[in-house]
Amino acid sequence: MDELKKAGVEVLGISTDKPEKLSRFVEKELLNFTLLSDEDHQVCEQFGVWGEKSFMGKSYDGIHRISFLIGQDGKVEKVFDSFKTADHHDIVLDYVKSA
């Protein structure tokens, strides 16, 4: 996170869970970034990340794990849609450093 901040990146996460649940999750997992609630899916739908998913043969609606790098001009600069959570920060940092 320190390296991302040095590179001028502010990290925000979005979940459709209620703020109370997110607060407990942030404390439990010791998250070092802001996690926002989007209970009505408005932001998720605007970014095209809310939709059908499947797990163990069952389909349901949910958030697709996709990250957006938004530039200083407010426009989406890069979409990260192929990563594992364990190496996500490295992928973003590599991109930022190479840009």
C-alpha cells in the first residue's frame, strides 16, 4: 500500500454489503484501504461489474472482481480483470510504474 500511495494511487473498494457488515469485515481483515457500500448496486451497474455469476453449478447475481484505475482527469485509464487477490497490488503497481 505504501508503494501504491507513493505512486499517487488511492485504493477504494466497493461492496454491496451493508455498511455495518463492511465495518466488521474491515476490522477483522485489517484492511488498509477504504471499503464503500453500494447496497443498491448503482455504482456497480454503472461500471458494468454487477451481473450473473456462477459457483458450484448455481447462478446468482453479484459483483465481478474487476478493478479500475481512474486517472487524474476522472476517466478510466486501465481495467484490471484478470488477477488473483494475492498478486493484484503487484499488477497494479507494475502498470503504474510503467506508465
